[in-house]
Amino acid sequence: MLDYPDLFHEAADSLYQAALPEEALVFYRALRAVSGQEDASLYLQMGKCYLNGKRNREAEESFQQAITDRKSTRLNSSHPGYL
């Protein structure tokens, strides 16, 4: 998986679109476990999967993580000279 994260993302997205959110989560979780692969869009997709499975607490946590990651990314890219 380390060599082909894009394939894992495509598989997860395809499973989600095929109304198989639990199966998609297997791939999304694998991506999350690989350093550098987690980002706001990954957490957003995971949140959608959890929501479709009526797993509201996990969905909320994923959506919150997506917001946190997005804010962090925006701050880092808009102020490159700040530490």
C-alpha cells in the first residue's frame, strides 16, 4: 500500500459511490494509518461513510478532524514565514 496510495483512494471512493461505505472505510482507514496520506478530504470521506452507516459519533469526529486539518493547512500555506 505504501507504494500505491492513489489506488487505495480510488478503491475507497469507488466503494463509497457503490453504496458500500463500510467496505470503503477499510481502505480509508488504511490510508489514514500511512503517515502523510491523511488530509481533510480523507477525513471528510470517512465522515460520510460513518454517517451513511448511522455511526454519528464517528462521523462527527471525522468531520471535526477534516476541519482541523483544513485550518492547519490553510494557516501553514498562507503564512509560510511564520513558525
